[in-house]
Amino acid sequence: MFGDMMGMMNKIKEAQDNVEKTKERLKTVFIDEQSSDGLLKVTVTAAREVKSIDIADELLEDKEQLEDYLVLTLNKAIAKASDINEKELGAAAKDGMPDIPGLGDMFK
């Protein structure tokens, strides 16, 4: 019984380690997004950290338009980053979890 318990605890520790490694790796996965006309370009990581913003000079002349572009383009990039983040972290956590009877039913 204790061997099974220790095995499960080790599997849980491995799952935690896998999640942490995945979190670090997601900081190096870059998502590029741009406005439909290409006047604004942003790069975010899959960890949802903004890395760069490139603004065309003509957008600097209209503050309201620039704000709209930033909101729309950043939201698109963050949505893509979130999707990647959730899939990768979910897979990392699930792959390392021990097979505990009945536990799978909790996540349905």
C-alpha cells in the first residue's frame, strides 16, 4: 500500500515538474499578430507576455485609432497565446498524473 502511495506521490511530483518546465518553455514560444492592414504588429509569448509592438508612423497621428488598433490586435494575440498556454499546460499536467481510480470522473 505504501509503495503505491509513494509511486503516486512521485508521479504527482513529476507532473508538477512537467508543468513548471512547460511554463518556462511557453515563455520562449512567440505569437505574432498584426492589424488587418498591417499598420500595427505585436509579438507576445505563449505565457501571455508582450514582447514587442511595432506601430506605423501614420497611426501616431490619430490617438483614438491607435488605441483601437492596440486593443484589437493585442486581444487577438493574447487569445491565441491563451489557447496555446491552456493546451500545453493541460497536456503536461495530465500526462504526469497517476492513475487514481475515480479521479478521472471528477474532470468530466
